[in-house]
Amino acid sequence: MLRTFTSAELHAAAELLHAGGVLAYPTEAVYGLGCDPHDRTAFEKIFALKQRPATQGVLLIAADFTQVERYIDFANVPDAVLAQVRTSWPGPNTWIFPRSAAVPDWVAGAHAGIALRVTAHEPAAALCRAFGGALVSTSANPHGVPPARSAATVADYFGDALDGLLDAPLGAQDRPTTIRDALTGAIIRA
């Protein structure tokens, strides 16, 4: 049965994630599906819900830089690049970095890098703080269907197949965050 959480119940939502659950939660523009990035079973459940090939990979969202730094291969990131990225965080900016050995292969899919965002959207950031680390973030929708922009749409899409739903406001963005390559600045998703 789909459990719905309010912003006052973040610790219960984080417990669901620690127990291997998949949770839908609001981001800057759309609802996302999240889980513990190190829990392969939960991760595979997300891809089953989305009916999407796991080779596509996902991004990780966090409340602050300390939650994502272990996933970055700093040996291959110039200091100036890192400084530039850090000035854009927290904010609606997703950056692809060379990934460290801490990134589970299933999270990156067929990609050499890892997409990371330190969000300024308080409900998502508060969830990451309650969880104690970065979370998987991929749009809450079956493959080929528009991303959910309301809790009701999430429930319609997934129903009881989803473990939990954090019912809180979306951010002010009209579309999902831009994804850029941190090393080149190239826009991967506008």
C-alpha cells in the first residue's frame, strides 16, 4: 500500500528509504523517484516502475556538497572546474563528473560519469538530510509519459506499486534541471 508522508514526517520517509523502499518526492520542477543509491534491489524497482532500461543511469541529488563529494573522481577534475560548479550549488544545476569507485555501476548505467545536483529545493534537501546522504533522482513517470507534477499524478501512475510518496510542494522551475558536463560545460539536457 502506498504510504504518503508530509514534510513533518521526513524521518519516517527516510526510514522507508533505509529499509529498501522507493519514494516519490518533489524536486525543483517535477516529482522524482528516489532510493538509496547503494541498494541495488530498490534501484531495480525504480526501473521496473518506470519501464525504462537500466543502461540509461540516473542522477544523484543531495542537500550539500559533502553528500556528493565521495562520488567524484577529484584526480580528473581541475580545481577551477570544481570551484565553478560549487558556485552554482545549491541550485537547479546538475553536473556530470568523472565518477569515483564509490558510484555503484547500476547508478551510472552505460555512462562513464555521474550526474550530481546539490538542490536548493527545501523539501528534497530536507529529505536528503533526513536520509543522511545523496539519493537517486529520476523523474516520476513511466517511460514515454510526461513527468508527474503533482502527488495525485504520481499515485495515478504507480499506485500501490510505489512504496511511499512525500506530498510537498514542487519548486518554481517549469522544466527539469539542465544537465551539463562539468569538464566541458556542454549541455547534455536543456
